[in-house]
Amino acid sequence: MLTPNEIRRRLRRDLFTIAEAYQIGFEDRLYTEAEYEHLKQTLLQLQELNMAPQHVEQLLAING
């Protein structure tokens, strides 16, 4: 199980070029390795789509 701080640290290590661009909020709970991998894959897909952080925020606002 991973804490929010561990996830942030690993994202900076694994995806250092894009992790800081997307300001991701984490609940104060433990996360599974599968949840971390899913988040990492999602960030990679957003980068492949050239999705800017502000576009993601707009998309979430529309769908929220």
C-alpha cells in the first residue's frame, strides 16, 4: 500500500517530465500498486494526446 506522499515521490521519479504539470490531489488514504499504475498510465495517455493541464481541468468541470 502506498501513501499519497509515496505516490507523489514515485510519479516525480517515474514521470518527471509530466508529473508536475498535472496538479493531482490525493485523498488521505492508502493506495494499491494497481491504482498507482493506473494513474501513471492515465498521465502518459494525457501526454500522448497533448492534453494540457488546463484542458483536463475544463474536461473534469464539464463532466463533474
